[in-house]
Amino acid sequence: MTKILAIESSCDETAAAVVVDGRNVKSNVISTQIPVHTLYGGVVPEIASRKHIERINQVITEALSQADETLDDMDAIAVTYGPGLVGPLLVGVAEAKAIAYAKKLPLVGVHHIEGHISANYIEYPELEPPFLCLVVSGGHTHLVRVADYGKYEILGRTVDDAAGEAFDKVARAIGLGYPGGPKVEAAAKSGDPNAIPFPKGKVGDSEYDFSFSGLKSAVLNYLNKEKMAGHTVNENDLAASFQKSVVDVLLEHGMKGVEEYGAKRFAIAGGVASNQALRSAFEKACHERGVEFFCPSPILCTDNAAMIGAAGYYEYMAGRRDGWDLNAIPGLKLGER
């Protein structure tokens, strides 16, 4: 058995987990900062960094306690080192290096998006590469071909706003508050998704890339136009129409990838993968095409350390070891080392 202590602090969740052999989660502790950042309508990086410093030792202690393990039982330390907010990332990386140095344990840096993809390995022990995976979160929107463990081909990505970022900005414009994703989804359940014809977040000269900045602007323009005309905006219809536009383009590109690459398995991951409309649309489309569909439980879609432990295990087994010069890389691209 290979036991890994994993640490995640790329944004506003301080998390630690103990993962055995990449798929057996013995503990998964998450300390969220949402109540703090809600006051400001979004994540404030400096505040996030300070909160990570306050909580990281307690979260690690709790993870070890829940797993009934000690640091002496661990075989390696895995930590997110990018992409993300540089301050929060540095807190996790510094903590991981300190523990690894003190206990003479191997240190394994993990890519955050690789972690999200690997959440599916925890949820589905039978899942093996190759497969396609759509990673949708507040900071990322990637359509990825997972060729093997640690081997990825990015088919498409957002050229501006991530899907989750668009949800947050639209929620703020409507007046729903933060975090935007769950609030827009809740409002959309009572709305008509065909009420307002918003554009799809496509990039004209690319088959797989996404662009959600224009969609966000279309929502803002619609709101301003209706306000100037003295009309009352149905927030539920607006939320449902916006959500449909996002889901439609994600689904369209995902299924194009399935057809072009002959994929037999399709997975989703990331915070926006908790959205029920998105999950249902992909489940239905995959079923119609005879493609196996995989989606992690909501707790594994949000930023968490269990997914970092899963990804870290396969990096560790492949021989990856990082030195004391491991640093936070906020703009780290998938596949980079």
C-alpha cells in the first residue's frame, strides 16, 4: 500500500486528505472560505492566503486523525503547485515542503487540473484511460483527451473567462450574490431556458475552444437594455437562458470530441460539474451514443485534496520527485513540468 498525504490550497479551500493507492480515500477534509469572501462578492487573494495560513495545520491534523494515521505512516507528500492564486498556492507548497523535509519523505507536485480529472478515479475504481474529460470550474474550462495516467492532450480551452467565472459574474449582475454557480442553477430551475436567445460561447475559427466573455457581455447588455426600457427582468428566465447557453456549447464540443476520436468513455470534473443541468445533458447525450459517462460526487467536484492524492499517486508511481526548489506556478499549463 502506498499512502499519500495530499494538500490543496489553490484558491479558497484549505484541504488535506490521506489517499491509499490512488483510489482509496481514508480522509478528505475541506475548510471553505466562502462565508468570508461572500462579503466581497468574490475571492480576495490576500485574505485567502491569510486564511490558508490560519487553517492549514489544523486541516492536516484532522485529516491524519480521521484516517487514523500519522506522518510517519506516509510514503509521500503531494501538493498542488499550480495553476491557481499565487499566494494561496505558496501556503500549500511551503507546508508540503516543510513536512517532506522534516520527515524525509518524497515530495510530489501536482497540477490542479490533473487533480480534477483524477477525482473520477476515486468515484469509479474501474475507470482507466483512455477517455475524454471536460474540466469546468471557476478558473478553468478544458476539453482534454486523457491518453494515459499523466498524459494529456488539450483539445480545447477557454480563450477568456472560464465557465464558472461567467456564472459568478452573471450572478453578480442579476443580484444573486456569491458563489454564483449554485445560485444561478437554483434560479434557473424556475425559469424558461428558451426565454432569451443568448449566443453560444464559441470561438469562430476553432472547433473546440470556448469563449464566455461575449456571453457574459450579452447578458449585461440585455439587462441594461431592459432597464432603460423600464421593463422588469424575470431573473429566473435570464438565469435559465444563460445556463442553457453555457451547457449547450460545452455539450456540443464534448460530443464532437467523442465522435472525432471514437471515445467510448467521457468524464466531467471541476466545480461546475456539480451543475445538475450539465450532468443530465451529458448523461443523456452519452447514453444516446453508447458512451460510458462518469461524473464525480459534488464533494469531489469542488476543490479538495483527495483528488490531489489520486493524481499524486500516479505521478509518484511514474517516478516523479520534486526538490526543495518546487515553487508555486499560478499559470501552469496542463502537461508542463
